[in-house]
Amino acid sequence: MQQLEFEKPIAELARELEKLRSRASSQDIDMSGEIATMERKLEETRASIYRNLSPWQRVQIARHTNRPFMLDYVSLAFAGFSELHGDRHYGDDASMPGGLARIGGRRCVVIGHQKGRDTKENLRRNFGSAHPEGYRKALRLMKLAEKFGLPVITLIDTPGAFPGIGAEERNIAEAIAYNLREMMHLKTPVIAVVLGEGGSGGALGIGVADRVLMMENAYYSVISPEGCAAILWKHRKHAPEAAEAMKLVGPDLMELNLIDDLVGEPAGGAHHDHQAAADNLREALLRHLAELDKLGTKRLLEQRYRKFRAFGEWC
């Protein structure tokens, strides 16, 4: 598994613990006291490191290659997923899968960005950066959900929308802008969840929602820390300082009232236990869906409008 720089003390203690266990087993020596001491030290070190993560360290976790992606959460937290394809204008976009599913026995439409774990899959999924047809497909599925009275759940995990020539020729900016407008008027509950990376308009294109949730070690920002550092400090090496200044992680965004809830992750991050992370996400989604169910359509739309109008207000 990919090891992050700040996780090295944990890995070193884990290796020492394994050596003690191996020695005790191979030489038939009672080392239970030493092993217990090392186990406590390991747990204390792990807890201390993950309790005091910097914004830049959370960004690194959000990009971890073993972190569960959109379809991992769909298979672990949802049931009966049936993928639907195509935008009915140009084609399909594998970086933005979506379809019908059930959560807690309830039907819904789930849409999101999907990354790949190897080169071949990343090329197919375009590294999680959607094309215009991905956003148009997403809106088509949202309209389908509205027609049948199903809630919409969007799972965001993208460094940003694809900026290639073809995407520009097919009007990527217009596709995202159109989604922003239409999602504001959807007459059905919408919940958006930032799973890992929430980059710029690529994230916002499926991020207009009644409730915006974030996984504990995700980030949500108009630009990457490296991009911000390149602009302000003229060098990407200042990305940690940029991440600190940008207020892009969950606790900061909660304080600024830009998101509605943080979904906890297992110790060390979601990449250490996919099922536990998915269970936490399912519980949060069902809780928020139950709250939104109590609102009529008129009140739902009014609250959504007020929510986004309040962004940027300072008292």
C-alpha cells in the first residue's frame, strides 16, 4: 500500500511490533509485556498523528491510490446498482458513471466521478475528470429521478473537469453552468458527498444540493493547492502553505457554513477500511434523506435557494 511521508513513524513501529511477535513465536519466548507495550505505543502514535493532521496531509490522504472510489462506495453502501449510459447528444463518459440503486431499501439515483487504480483504468476513466457528455448524462439522470420522485445522490471525487480541446469544443463550461442552474430547480431531494478530491467546477457540476457532505479526509476547493502555490508563490513547493490558507478541508468548510456534515472515516483514513467508510456514509445519507423527506417540494426548493444565496455572507 502507498505510504505517505507522515505515516512513516507508524510503519516503523508496526515493523518493530511484527519483529517482536515473530521472535516470540520462533524462539518460544514469552514477550507479552514487550508486545503489549509496543502495541500501546503504536496506537498512541497513530492516534496522535491522525488527530493532528494538517490540511496538506488531508489532501494527500484524499488522493491516496487505495482510497475507495465512487463505484467502491456504490457496491458497499448501496444495493442493486443498474448503470445507465449516454447523454443522448454525443456519447457516454466512463468518468461519470450513474444509474439506479437502492440505499436502505429505498430507490434512488446515484451519480459520481470515478477514478482508476491502474494506468489502463485511469485512461478509461480519464483520471476522474469528466467531459461535457458526463455532465449532460448526469443531468439526464437527475431529470429521470425528478420524474419518478427519487432522491439524487452525487459522489464527488475529481481534480477538476477535463480541460482538453475536445471538451472545450463540446462546451464543457456551458455543460457545467447548465447543470448549476437546473440542479437548483430539481423538485426532488439532492445530496452531494465529496469523497476525496472536490476540484473546482468539475465538482460543482454535480454539487448543487440540499445537503453537501464531506468525508473526513476529503477537500473541496476552487483550485488545487499546487495551482494556488504556483500563482501566489510562483512555485508548487509551497502547496502545504497554500492548503493551510485556502481553508479547503472539512472542519474549515463546516465553520464557514459551506458544507452541512462531515462523515467520519476509520482510523488512518478510508483506504484502511473500505467497508467501515461505506457504512459511515450509508448512515449519514439515510439520516439526511429522512430529514429532507419531512420537507415539501416548495420548502425544499426555498431552503436550497437560501442555502446557496447565503454563501459568502459575512456578519
